[in-house]
Amino acid sequence: MRLRLGTLLALALLIGLTPSPSASVLSVKESGPRVSGPVRMRPQSNFSSPLVVALSRSTLSWRGGVVEVSARTAGATNCQLRLLGVGGLSVFYSSQPSSECRDGVFRAQFILGKNYSKARHGVTVNLIVREGDRAEIGRGFLVVNPRAVPTPVSVNTPIPGLGRPVGGPVAPVDSANWSGYVAASPTSFTGVTGTFTVPALSGARTCNQDLSQWVGLDGLNNSRLIQAGVEEYTGEGSSCASGTYEIRAWWEILPAYETPVIRWSDGSTALVRARDQVRVSLVESIPEHWTITIADLTTHESFTTTRGYSGPASSADWIVENPDQVHNYQCTLSDGLRLCPLPTFAPAVTFTTLGVSDAAGLDLVSEWSEITMIDSSKKTLATPSPLGSNSEFSVSFAGTGSPTPHHAP
């Protein structure tokens, strides 16, 4: 049925749809169900527009900190605080982020955690204020600076006080689980350092495989040993079955077991990757107290700890090792060592910037031991290259060989 325009107007007047002259009309655009028609809002509100959000700080260092938020919200009935752009930063609220506004002023605090990344975070602080049907959004802006990146250290930069080992003939030595070089001192060493590349394991042939690269003192001709380095291991279960492996830094003083490095000195997670350049140094800072430093020269991260050690320090070691897995009964027991098969690794592990110090300040070496890793049938597993003019060398994977893993009955 058709109705004339005049008829429609008359009907509208009869049922009272004429807008009140005191009401304002606002078109609302938002996601969700579409509003088909005007929405009646109260004509005035008591909080300011635009809403001004004040922050106690506009920048934070990478260590994070407390930020206070305030705004004048007279007449508002509800306030909500929301943060955008925090990324991987931890956020802790020391007061409720969503609450009723009190006494015409909104106040809240939040804490941002440390920014371990090397990127700057721009955080937007949104305050949503409501009074009846009206909502207003105010914004504040905050910058969290990245952690300062240390000045890169060249792989070839020597450590002060530790010089290149001097002199000494080279004698070949075989070992069931070491390959590399050991330098004997005519007296005793007071420090040792070296830089090596972290290899990649090119596919685990079995679970429970392990490989370490380290720098240390003692261990070849005595039962004492202080050492630090990096380990690649396949572990157990589905991860090793898929050929994946993990890498971690560690330090160790016998007879205790190795201690993994969980965090770098700045508190960030200690991550080491294949092909990183890692420098290790052990220096006797005071008698029988040694400062152990592990530095990833690729990522410019480092870890330092000082520990007691009273060994003779009669030799300095730069070694690739198939570690003794004492409690792993799936590995073969040979010559008192429980060894699983040496994993295939590539590229060769290259040691550079070898350095030592002794009490006389002469950095003398009485003899070098060139150590080749062999299996129980005398087959070569890993072998070092000849020492270069700057005492650099590489340890290469030579073959699979035995021992063969077995399962305990």
C-alpha cells in the first residue's frame, strides 16, 4: 500500500517521533552490529575533551621501570587503561588497570620489565573514559630504549696480560675423548684464553650424543681440571630422533659436574648458536681464585664468575671433547669413561688467539701435546691440524668409528 508524503508526516506527528530540540545526534561507527539510526547522547560531560593523559616518564632505559598515569576525569563513571606496543616486555600493574574513576581524577601505575632486545619499543598508553553513553580516549606515549650494545670485540684482539704461548716441542698423544692441544708449563700458569667457532651437528645418528669445545687448565696428566666452553647435545626422546640438538655455555671445576650458564651478565637469556665465535678466559685474580669469562663475540654477550681452584695449573688446554656421560648406561664403558658415538660436526672447530700467562711473565711452554681422538679399535675420530705461526689450529671430524651404543639389560 502506498502512502502519500503528507500522510507519513501526519503519522509521525501523531506518534511523537519528532526529535527533541534539546537532544544532539551522533553517528556511531564501530565494528560489530551496525547501528541503523541516530544514537541519543547527553549533550555535555564534565571531563575534558580532548582527554589529556599525563605520564610520569616519557622514556625508560632498557631495564624498564615504574610509570604513573594520571588524567582529569570529573564526572566520568568508568576508566580503563590499556597498553599497546609492549611487544615482548613484561607488564605488571601495581594498581587496577580497569576501575571506577574516583574524585574526578584517574591515577594508576604500571611497571615495564627489561627490554632484552636490541630494538626500541614505542608504547602507547590508552585511557578510555566513560560517562553514561559518552566515551573519550586519551593517549600517552612512552619509549623503552634498547639494551646498549657493547663495542664489538675483534676475534683477533688479545686479552691484556695473556700472551701467545712461546716455545716447546710438539709430541703426539692419543685420547679416547679429547682432540686439540695441551701446553705444559715449566712452572705453572696464571691464566689461559682462546677463541673458537661453535660447530653445527650435521644430523644426529642416535640420541644421547654430546660434543664440547672448551679452554681450561690441568686434566691431561692429573685429576684436577678447571674449564669453560660450549656444548652441543641431542638429549633424548622426540627431539633427538628428529635430528635437532641444543647448545649451551657452561663452566666446570672437577670433581663437581658442569654448571650451565643460564643468563648472561646483563640478565638476558644465554643463547649460543652454531658458528658463533666464543672466547673463554680463566685468570687467577688472587691466589687460588680464578675469574672465568665466556664471551660470545658474535652477539657481544658475556658471562663472568669467580671461583676457587687450587689445582697445579701445570698445563693449558684447548680441546674438542666427546664428554664422559657418567650415568648414561646406553653409552659404552671404555677405559673408565662412558662414551656415546662422537657426533658428526662441521665446520671444523677453529681455535685462535691462544694465550697464557705465568708467574714469571714469560708465557713459556715446555712441551705441546697434539691430541688425536681415537676409538677402541684405534680408528681416528677427530684430529687437530698443525699449529700455525700464531698458535692457531682446527679440529676436524674424521670418522664415525665405535664405540657403539648399547642398552643396559
